[in-house]
Amino acid sequence: MSTPAIQLAVIGGSGLYALPLFEQEQALEPDTPYGAPSGPIRIGQLYGQRVAFLARHGEAHALPPHRVNYRANLHALAQLQPAAVLAINTVGGITPACAPRALVVPDQIIDYTWGRASSFWDEAGPMRHAEFGEPYSARLRNRLLDAGQRAGVALVDGGCYGATQGPRFETRAEIARMRQDGCDLVGMTGMPEAALARELELDYTCLAPVANWAAGCGDGEEISLDEVFANLAATNALLPRLLEALLA
């Protein structure tokens, strides 16, 4: 009997190191031509579907954004041939629609990172210029937005994710520039992950929980770590309903 296909691979971001209600069947620790992924890829059942989960920063959050081996992560997931890949990227909010505790499904991205291995085509071999005008899968974005409606989970449809280098947070001037550039969100892990997924032709999209206002945004007051954790707990509490609807 053939093994059932993986319907969804989830890449967990900051604050999400395991999937609620996930029934694990196996844990893979693959090696890749690009080194080891961030941690084990856990495969099991979620709402009657076969699902894979990988914690982007490692299950103990040992990897800062600029040290994540994005190529190894995406290569390892691609070998499993998942029907779709949902990346959860914790972000800061810049524009009013992207306030703390919002769940955003961005449709564009601007890359401000540097020095990261950003392509699988760095070495000798045939080069491919991946089409990236629309960086996220329209099909999967629409499925996710529809799942939010059916689950009663409010999702913000669209927005531009600004991917910064980290691990430090941004200055007010940097965020002001990003707002001027058209960014609604700021995070540190959106690139090169999205571009690598496109090179591998993965059906990939991003769900961005907003943990805090970016520097100089919102009420302008400095946010505490306790507030960040409380905001992430609130958004993570909505994930089971959303994933159940997505997998239905």
C-alpha cells in the first residue's frame, strides 16, 4: 500500500514550535546538499490529513533569522512533495490594518536582507530565472482566505511584507523608509524562503501573525516582551480552527 501524500507542510515561526492536536507518526532528520534543516521534520495526522511540520528556528528557537538554513529547509520539504506549504512568519505591524494580533495573508514582499544564500543556482549548472512578480501562490492564498471565512477567523487580505536582516529590530527611520516603500509588515524570515520555494515550484504562501507594532508605529509606545508573547498566544489560539478549515 502506498503512503498517503502530504497535503500540507507547515513551517512554524517564532512562538510556534509544534502544531496543536497534531498526531505524530514519524520524525525525519534528513541531510541535504545544503546541510541540515533547522530541526526534525515531523510527519503525522492533523484533522484526518497527512501533514508535515518544521520549526524554522529549531524547536528550542536556537537559530536567529540570519542563521536559518533556508535552502536546506526548503529542499528537505520539497523531497516530501507536499501539496502545499504554509509558512507562518511572525511580524511587526506598520500600517493600521496590520495591528498587533492581526493575521495577515500578504501578497507582496520586498527583500532588505543581505548575505543570505538566496538561490539554489549559486553553483555550476543550468541557471533558471524564476518568475517572482507574484511571490505567493494565488491558489493557496485564496484557499487560506476562504478557510478563514469558513472558520470565522478574520484574516487581512493582502499587504507587503518587508524582510529585514535581523536579528536586531529596526530603527524608526528604517521603518519610515519601509512605509514609504509600501511595506505593511516587517519581519526577518520572509526572504529568501519565498524565493527558494518558487525556485522549487512549491505551492507556497505566508500567514503572518502580528506580534507588535514596528518602531514608531501604532501608539508609538514601546511594547513589552510580555505583550508580544500575549499577542502571539492570541493568534496561535486561532490556528487550530483555521487549519481545520484549510484541511477540510
